[in-house]
Amino acid sequence: MHLTEKTKVYTLLKMIEEVEDYAIILLDKDGTIQNWNAGAEKIKGYQSHEIIGKNFSLFYTHEDLSKNKHLQLLSQAKINGRASDKGWRVKKDGSWFWGNITITAIHDENKELIGFGKLTRDLTESREAEIARELKAKELEQFTYIASHDLQEPLRTVSNYIQVVEEDYGKYLDAEGKEYLAIIDQAAMRMKALVIGLLDHSRLGIKSQAEIIDLNEVLKATLSDLNALIEAQQVIIHYPDYLPIVFGFKVELHQLFLNLITNAIKFSKNTVSPTIYITCKKIKNYWQFSIQDNGIGIDRKNFDKIFNIFQRTEETLEYEGYGLGLAHCKKIVELHNGRIWVESNLNEGSTFYFYLLSQHNE
């Protein structure tokens, strides 16, 4: 069955008229509304008979009207053939929505301008989510200031007065008094380390720019940073000849590998040299990495607990640390839309797995 040109045009117009997800509007050369589809009624609130014949400037805020934004967009579309904009627009009831707008110039067979086609999509939900993220970032900036100044200032005061007491009154203190001072000093130092750790955790990914990253370079830099520790502990590390290229945050990914390899060395058994196996394989749109060690292992009941900030397990209490490394790792992996988990048995070592999204063009 072959459709006539008239039928094709009618079908196309009917399809445009009934589209509900996009406001599709036909304007004349001056911006007067000539046609109005179901999507425009849904998004903007006007029925056809209420709006056809009126100027599309009705949809603009007072601020945008004062700047003649609607006229500027028409002029841009007239000169360039198309104009695009994102911003707040006004509905019939006076409420605002965040619109993604494209205005396209329409010409006749003589290439004379006869009007404009205007396509609008309501992106209010995504804009509100973006605003929420921006507010969260500002809250984190405020927290960063508080953590780096207000919370640390009392700790500095405590440490300074401990030093004053030791210098001015140390000769009057017996062994027990000096021990108390040492305990207070250690507690202040621990509190300072916790505050700094919390500060570092909050900053992960905040000011970083995502880029294409060669993980071969990241691993090479990580092993270079750990070279002294690796030699001192006589660590054996096996890793692939090739690691993939991913899209992400370079500093954070470096910290991810650094934390996991450091933990594999740190929580090793005294009876054997630490041996670490790093593997990588492609699974659909992700790269799955694993870092396996022959260390002390983790009790199954603690598999989730170890990724929470400031959480330590009974197996690790005799080791230095504040329970931050794996919490950092979890946040870094989640920043890359991946996930991290562990498989382990006590005294048999652990294997940490994590996913990273592959580079877009692979």
C-alpha cells in the first residue's frame, strides 16, 4: 500500500500533534503561535484555543523578557538556522519548569523565512536533581571548612597545652602523671587523624575532572610509591601485562589501587612473604578487577562492615589504622558507577573485587 503525499503529510502532522513528551510549536516570523500539539498542552498547561494567536514570549520569565531573550533566540535561529537554550520557562498557572529548547528556522521553496519550529522538553526533574547535587557539594564545602578549621582548632589547643605542661611542670609530675599526659596526647592525635580522614573522605571526587585514564600508568605509579614497603616486606606482586583504559578520576583511581595493595601487604601473615595477584577481565560493559593476597583473611560476618568508615574488625585491631582505607575504596568505586566486594576466609587470605565502567568507545 502506497500513501499519497497528502496522506503522508496528514499522518506526519497527526503524529506531531499527538506527541506528549515534547512540546512542538509552530511560530510565524514574529513568534506568534500558529500550531500547538498535545505535548505543549501537557508541558505548558494551555489548551490550543487559549494560546494560538498569542506570542511565545508568554513562556519567558520577567528576567528573561527584560533581556529580550526570546527575540535573541529567534534572531539566532534566523541567522544560523537553529538556536538552542536551557532555562526556566513559565506555565499557564505561573509555575516554572526547566526546559530544553530548540528553535529551527523554516523556509519556503524560495528559501524565504516563513516561521519557526520550536521543540521543548521538560527537564525539571533532572534539573532539580542537579540543584540537589550542587547544594550537597556546597554543604560538603561548608563541612570541609568546619573540619579543617573549627574542629581542629580545639585539638591544636589541647596539644599545645600538653606541651606547655610537659615543659613547665614536667619535673613535678611522677611517672603516672606523665603517663596520663601521654594518653591525652595520643587521644588528641587520634582525634586529629580521624577528622582529617573524614575530611579526605568527603573530598573524594568533589573537584576532580573525569578523563580517559591508562590504568597501566596508574598501577606503575602506585607500585613506585610503594617500592620501599614492597622491598622491606619482600612482597611478590603478579599483575597483567596490559590493563585497560577507562574513563574516570585519575587521583582517586590511584588511591584505590594504593589502598588495596597497601592493605594486602599490611594484613599479611608473619610466617610467609606477602604474595599479591592482580587480575582484570572484561564483563559486558565493565572491567572486573581482583586483588588477591595470602594474608590473615576476614571473617564472613565482617564482609560489609569493613567498607564502612571508621569500622575495624577484631582481626585488625592490633594493626595501625583508623578504618578509612576501604571506606575510601568503596566511595571511589561508586564514583565510577561500579561496586566493590570481598571474598575471604580467615587465615587463608582475601580477594577484593571491583568493577569499573569501560571506556565509552571500546
